[in-house]
Amino acid sequence: MNRKLLMKKVAAGAGECLLRHFRTGVAVRKKGALDLVTVADETAEKIVIEGIRSHFPDDHILAEESGSHSGSNEYQWIVDPLDGTTNFTHGFPHFSVSIALAKAGEVVAGIVFDPVKDEWFEAHLGEGATLNGRPIAVSGETNMGEALGVTGFSYDRRDRKNELLDRVSDFLQHARGLRRLGSAALDLCYIASGRFDFYVEDGLNAWDIAAGSLIVTEAGGRLAGIGGAPFDLHEGKVIACTPGLLKETTERIR
């Protein structure tokens, strides 16, 4: 089995696990005041890690719940077994499995799987992005007044309330609309497929955005850090949008 096929196999296994646990009253633990984890997160992650280890035991793995697993070669898997845990625990059917593969530090493949909608967003470096096997592309929107955006709020939002509300207020004033759905991985994929035109969020982790960021760029979208800095996967700050909105979105965040 090659890594491309394995990525889809373990994502499918994790997604099936999430559906089995969804709306079953799983126990919830707190990692922080607002950061939750369930047995579904942990079981789905175990499925992914065991699948990778059984075929590629020398690959590195970075996973949300269990941290870093050392390897001895240039490949690293970046795994979020359940992106949207808060949605999941409240029975809101919007969450995903996100798996990326990096080679020598560069993300070369990514899958985001929404098991509720049975939507597979996938990209491989230089090969474009797809949704359920069909090519996708970002919208051609260039006018902020006609744009639909999406954002999220970091776990330290109670300490940053005024800053985040100012950001939201500005986009509500200048964009057609702004949404908050609760899965960064899917937010990025919705940019890639033209459902949204711009996305802004910080306070993220690499596993939240590794797969989705590649899917955006392979779909023709643009990425940047917040404040005009270049996008850095490990900084956890991201602007993702159509090419025609990058300048204004970046300036509004400043």
C-alpha cells in the first residue's frame, strides 16, 4: 500500500468511528476551559496511527491527542482525528477528519473527510484539489462587498474578546456576510470549493490546518499569515481567500 491510498483508508476508518459515537452520549473531558476531548477523538486517532505504523513504521506522526511520534525518515503525518469536537459533543453535524502528509517539511498531500455529508476533500502537491473525485476551485470573487466569509474564535477568546469583536465588526460592515461553523479544516475546504470567499482565524494548531491549507492552494486560493506575514503552518494564524481578496482581507486584519 502506498501512502496516498493509506491516507484515504485511515481517514475512512476514523470517520466511521466518529459516526458510531456521534450522538451516543460519549463522555467528555476538558483539556482546557473551552477545549474538549472525547473517546471518539482518541479512538479515531488510534485507528489512524495504528494504520500508519503498520505500513510505514519509520514515518514521523504529529497527532492532536497523543502528540509527536518519532520516526527516522523525511515523512511526517499531521493528524486531527476530530476537527470540530465542540460541534460533535453538542450533536451538531459539522466536523471532520483531517490528515496531511509532509515530506522534508513540505505538505505534499492532504485529506479532509466530512463523514456526515460523505464529502472527501483531497489534494496532492501539483495535482490540484478535488471534492469526491471532481476538481474544485476557489471562487473568482474580488469585491469584499459581495464576499461571504468565515471565521473562528481561539480558545483564549475570553481574554481577547474586544480584539475579536472588532475584527468581526469590521467584516460585518464591509462583507456580504460572515459565518462561524466550528471546524477550521472544513472552513479551508469551503474556501477551496468556492462556498466561502475568505477565511480568517488564529490560535490554531498545525493539525487543524495542514491538510486544508494544501487543498486551498491546489484549488487556486491564497494563504497568508495575519498581519501581512507569510503563511506558516506552525504559527497557527491564517488568512485563506480568493486571489482577488487577499490584499483587502490582509489590510482589514491589520
